[in-house]
Amino acid sequence: MTVYFIGAGPGDPELLTKKAERVIGECPVCLYAGSLVPPEVVGCAPAGAKVMDTAVMTLDDTHAEIVAAHARGQDVARVHSGDPSLYGAIAEQIRRLRAEGIDYQIIPGVPAYAAMAAEMKQELTIPEIAQSIVLTRMSMQSTSMPEGETLENFAKTGATLAIHLAVRNMREIERVLVPYYGADCPVVVGYRVGWPDQMLIRGTLSDIRKKIRAEKITRTALIMVGPALKEAQDFKDSALYDPVKPHVLRPVVGVDLVEEHNT
């Protein structure tokens, strides 16, 4: 048998990959993180499948279900939100599977930051403004951050920040980031992106805390910060499609085209 760690995406069942939908539809056992994955995502499980919401289960509980399925020779769909490689808590599950010689595969999903950017209708990497994205989180009640992986260190880069698990710590985010990004730096908070009640809240480092407090948002939110998030701005076009810059697939630039570009 095989355990399939499946990225369910942000919540919208239509953002499942074709492979994820097919595998869920073939597995007689499906364990899904119900606090972040809506039941509709696993609605494609086969008739008679054992489908369990793991929100109230421990690591020992879920592993016991997998071991029991292994004994029966049944494949397991282990469905996580977003992409399982990012805060998916699959490393400790994989460690146990390896110790017991149980085969596993990983099927990627749409990460929350990508789904949020799509809802924002924006690119996150703007030429000469921001070409890097930092995916990070804050400790809060979860495991501590490694030494050096601090919000302040990331802020020094000026990159677009996608901060997970931190919506209840906005005061600290404001305190740390304002000296580097400025009080008027754009901030977007995405609440339950991909769910029917999703919400995007736009503001700046100086006023976003007040706005999310007014909406009573305390969890299930992703915070993006950086100058690239400004909705209307002047920036240089990417060189990717510049007719006067050679490209591996268009190494020769026509003289007429260059002259036209320069006039």
C-alpha cells in the first residue's frame, strides 16, 4: 500500500489538481485536516471509503489508522491544506512511515500565498521593486523559530513577506517592520482564501491592525507585506519580453524592430 500526502490547496475544491482528485477517488481510506480542508474537497472519495476528519486526532491516532490500513493492504489519502511541503506537519509522519517501511508519495497543492495573489489579481514579483518572496511564520503557540529566522532579519531584505500564523500578533509585526518598510507600506490580509466566506483586507502597516480587529479576525489568515503589493504603481517592464534584449528562444533581434523600439 501507499500513503499519499495530498495538497488540497486553500479550500476551493476546484483548485485540487487532477492527480489529487484522482488519487482521493481511488483510496479506500482518507484522512483529512478538517480544520483547514472543507469536506467538499474529499467528497470525491469512493463510496464506502473510510473518511476521517483528523482535526481532533493526535499524531499517534492518525498513524494508528495508517498502520491498520497498511495491514489491510489499503492505500491512504492523507489530505492537508495548501501544499504539504509548507507547514504541512508531514515530516514527523514521514519519519514514522520510514521507520516501519511504509511507502509514501507526495502530491503538491496550490499554496495559500499563490491562491491569495490570484484573488488579489496581482503579481508578487515586480521588476526592480521586489523579486523575492519570504514565506515565514511567527512562533506564537507553535514550535519556536530557528535562531536567525527572525522577522527583523527578513525585513532587512525588503522582500515581499508572506507571514503565516501571526494574525493575533499584528502589533509586533507593525513594531518590527515599520522601521524597514515604512508606516505606509501596503499590507494585505487574506482570511480563509478559497472558502465561500473568504475576505481580503487591504491597508498599511499603520492601519491594518485596526481594520482586522474591526472584522474580528483571529485565525486562518495570511499576512502579506511589501511595496510590491501597491495596486497602482510605476515600474519598469520585465526584460523577458523586451524586443531589444536577446533571449535563448529569440537570440537574433531584427534591426527594424530595434529601430522601432528606440523611436
